[in-house]
Amino acid sequence: MANAESPGQPPDGGWGWMVVLAGFIVYGCTGGMFRSLGVFFLTFSQEFHASAAETAWITSILMSVTFSLAPVGTALASTIGFRPTIMLGGVLSAAGYITSRFATRIIHLYLGIGCLSGLGHALTLSPATAIVGQYFTKRRAMANSLTAVGASVASMAFPPLFQYLMDEFGWKDALPIIGGMMLSMVVAGAMIRPLEAYRDRKVKNCPGDSGINDSDTVLEPGTTEKCSAAATNFLKTFWAQMDFKVILIPSVALFLASCFMMNFCLFLPSLYIVPRAKQLQIEDYAAASLLSVSSIADMVSRLAVGAIPDNSRFNRFDQYGLSLCLLGITNLLSPLAKTYPALVAYAIAHGVFYGGFLPTLLTCVAELVGPKRLPSAIGVMMSIQGIASLAGPPFAGWLFDETQSYDATFLLAGAGFLLAGLLPFLLRLRKKRPADTTEESTDSPQTVRGKNETVSVP
């Protein structure tokens, strides 16, 4: 008798809700850090006598390493298992922040927070997203939404908390505490139960049910052949996510160009809004609270967007483009906000439009390439996001160094968001519908056991 816990079907609940909780923690520790490190911006700049561009490299390296190596995290999880991969990522993330406590030059923060913690985040973020998708079918959208909300909740709580830690203990002692918080991802990883292990507890003697994660039978000590098979499996899984042929599809190339512009500017407002507020003589905690206000609006917007039904006249591409255009206009007008109430209004508008386009990103990619090429498209998109994230914050910091005004950084963000939002509307000019490109899948890479179709960006 087939049921939700049969060998061929995910449980769509049960222990899956604990997996969602684990993903919630991972998203909070990764996405929350991306949007909250701006609290340390002026402190790091003053401590190491660094320019704005030099200080911005900390966040840009962190995001770039996370995005660029996300396919490595997914491939490693398929090889050695989701649980050890996420737990390893949690340890590396914590180690990056803890060792940065001993930094004497800003390059040490590049290596600690940027590279080491970035690698840890890469090993946790995409595997956590993928394992949630494996546990759910009908409730997958709800599960993914609850998982992603972790980033919004953490972004509300982290900024005032980080400001408090700096005031009470100084930045050197605040970083080990933050590293301890990152160890919660080790606990989250321990909560991950591989799907076949869940089935083995519910269904006895299920022949042929190797599950999606077969690492328990691949990596046995002392077996050279199985270690070689594991290495081969890792390389195949990684390569399947990095087929750059998808760029040859014109509609995909256009959308990836939009993604590049979007990610070039994505974290500029959250990185520079606190320094700008302090430059306007706004008190430290009030300045940090602007990130929390924006995150609250972001979370409400994400939940609202998820409830919007599909509409052929106003599809997800239109929603993605319109939200980005409005986000761009908001940032172009942000230099007019020079008082705390005006900055709060800007933060709310920014959060609403920010949360309006992010939930549609993966849906748009899936409609463009179809399920067979989705792993490749996601891998390429993450690589592009990594390059854009590496370049955007330092360039904006250079603008501040040259102008001594944060207005230029927000104008840059506004122009980038606006251009990124206008590009998807060009897809309407194509005679083909975006989904028609799925017919070009004859040379697509093998889909990696279905798990990568759930990998998304925080």
C-alpha cells in the first residue's frame, strides 16, 4: 500500500519539519550575517585604518566564496552525506569568526571571515536547501518558504545584538561570540536525517531504495575502490552543475545578465546604511535598527509574494522585474532621506521590494531552462553571483573614498537594480515563450538525482 512514507515518495512532513528547522537555522546564520556585517563596517575601518573600499572586501569575499563554492557544497553532500557536510560547514564558519579575533591587519579578516567562514557557509547553505526539498513534495513551497524566513528573522535580531556585543565587549571579543552562534549550524547538521535512513525506519526491506544520498555505502574505511567511486561521484555531481552551455540560450543569457547586475548591488544598501546613518549623526542603536526594520518588511513581503497566485498576464518574470525596478527607484531617492524617520521609511520600502523579487528568482530560472538543465543553470548562476558579489561592495566603497559621501553608493545601487529590473521585460519581445527553451535539452547534463532542483540563493 503506497503512502507518503513509501520508498518512492518523500514523507512530506514527519521528520521533515525538523529538517526545515535545521534549514531555518542555516539560513539565519548565513543570510543573517550577510545583511548584518554592516554594523562592524566603521569599527573595522577605524581599527585597521582602512579605506571604505578595503573594508568592503571583507563582506564581498564572504559572499563571493559562499556563492561560488555553493556547487561544491552540494556535490560534497551527495558524496559524503548531508549531515557531515553541514556540520563541517558549521565548524568552518565558526572557526573563521573565532580566528578573526586575533587579526592585526585587515587581510587577516579577508582570510578569516571572508575565505574560511565563506567556505563554511558554502558547505551549509545549498545542502540545507536541497535536503528540505527531498523531504517534501506537495508542501515543498511552504517548507522552502519557512526555511528561507530564517534569514529574515536573523537579519532582524543580529544588528542590534552585534551593536550590543561591540559596546559591551569590543569587536575582538564579539567575534568569538558570533563564532559560537555559528556553531548552531553543527546542531542543525546533526538534525539532518538522510532520507533513506528515514525510510529504513518506516519501511522494512525496501529493495532498490538507494535514496538520494548513498554516502553511507560509498565511504567505508579501507576500501580504495569505494573512495575512488566517491571522488568520481563528487566530480560528476559538480560538473553537472557547471555546464556553461546554458548561456548559449539567449533568454537565459539575458536573465543571467540581470542576475549579475542585481547581485552587483544586492548587499550595498545593507552594508552601507548603518555607516550612512552614523555619518548623519544618528545614534548607534538607532542606526543598527534600520537593518532590523528593513528585514521585517522583507519577511512580510516574502510571505505575501508566496500567496500571490500565478497569472498569465502578470507572470513571475514581470513580478521579478517590477520589484527590482521599484527597488532601484527607492535607492535612487534614498539620498533625500537625511533624518531618522525618513531613513526608516526608506528601510521599509527597501525591505518590501527586496522581498518582492527574491522568492521569484529560482522560479524564473526553472521556467527558462526546464527541469533537465536546472542544476546547470543554478550552478552557472551562482558562479555569476559570486563574481558580482566580489566586485560590487569594494567598487561602492571606492566611490565613497572618492566622494566622501555615501549617496554615491546608494545611487549606484539604485541604477544597478533599475537596469537589472528592466532586462527581464525584454523577454516579452521574444517570439518564444521562456519555457519553450526546454526543448533544447538534448545535450543537457544528467540531473543529479533530483536534489539540485531545490537549490536556491538566500
